[in-house]
Amino acid sequence: MGPAFENPLVINNSSLAAILKANTSLIASTPDINKDMLRLLTEIGLFSPDMVGEDGELSATAKISEEYVMMNPDGSFDYEIVDIGNGKGRNVLKYDLNKIEKKVTPFINAEVAGLMDSEQEAVAAWNVYISKDTSVEEDAQMAQDANAGASSWSYEEDLPLQQDKKVLFESKYKEYFMNNYLLKFASNQTPTVKEDAAVFDLAEAKKAKAQKFLDDNDLN
């Protein structure tokens, strides 16, 4: 048994009524959002099964399936040229973010629906992680500091959650997942074609790309 409270635990009638009405308990655990989102990455169908390690998480070399990579009309990869300095550049893959979002949204909605089975835990997740538009690293520090900020929800005033808050939670949950977990796999990714991964002269590459556009569209 743990130590007793130094002072009596007092819960006012309105708080107790809100807890009972929402069918929740006096103690709310905060969901492990980091663990949940790392698992979700492996379930959204953007990565092949061989990219999932024995620990159930994506491997360090995991890449989004080529199905979601932007292509040119001739079937070649449509790269973004990145300036790396000293007049040099390199190609990075471009991804169809709209297609990716459409793919992952049903999985995120199902994940949120599961969280809403315990609205008290959903409120805890909102206060500690989801509401603040912060990074995972910032949230780890805020969780230690128990700093929910002005955007926090109240167990007493906001339970049970109204539909507008459920919709907001779902939207912000997806935003948090995309920004902190998924989009890094669609950013600064090197080409899978070896020749296209080489560093090149930036001015010449831009000139060649402009000429290709003219050729493809019969604009010469």
C-alpha cells in the first residue's frame, strides 16, 4: 500500500457529477501517444511489412511505398531539386500528400474512436499532447512540467465531450500524427535510382529541367 494523503481528498459535487455522467473514474491515465503513433505508422498501409522490425516499429531505413511518389508523364520520378550550396544540388523524392492523407485518415479516425471509449483519457491526451501544436520533444518536457496551458480542457466543465470537441480532437490528432510522425518520411528522401541520387551542377540541372518541361508540353 502507498502512503496516505497528507490532507483529505475532497471532490465537490459538480466534479463528481461530471465524472459519473461521463462514465469515467476518479483517476485518469494519460495515453502513451508516442507509443500509439509509432504503432499506427505500421498499420496505415504506406509501408511494406518488411520495413517493420521485430520490435513492431518501423526500421530506420523505412520508406513510403513508391505508389505515393510523384511521377512524370513518362513514368520517371518527379524530383524536387534541393540547393546544397556551392552551386551544387541534389534530387529528393516528391510525394502525393493528398493521396497519403486520404489513405491514412480512416486509420486515424478509428484510432480516435478507440480513444473516445474513455473520454477522460482523451481529455488527458488533449491537455498533455494534442492541443498545443508542439513537437514531440516539447511535449515530453511539458508532460514533466504538467503545463497544459490555456488550451486545456476541464474534466468538470467539458465532460462528457460535445460533438464539436470530438471533431476538433480528431482533426488535431491527425495534424499531430502527420507533423510529428509521418511527414518526416515524405521529406528530404533520396532517390531510389542510384544515378538520380548523385550531386550535380545546380544551374545546369535547372536548365535541363526547364527544357524537359518545354519538350514534354511541345512548347519549343
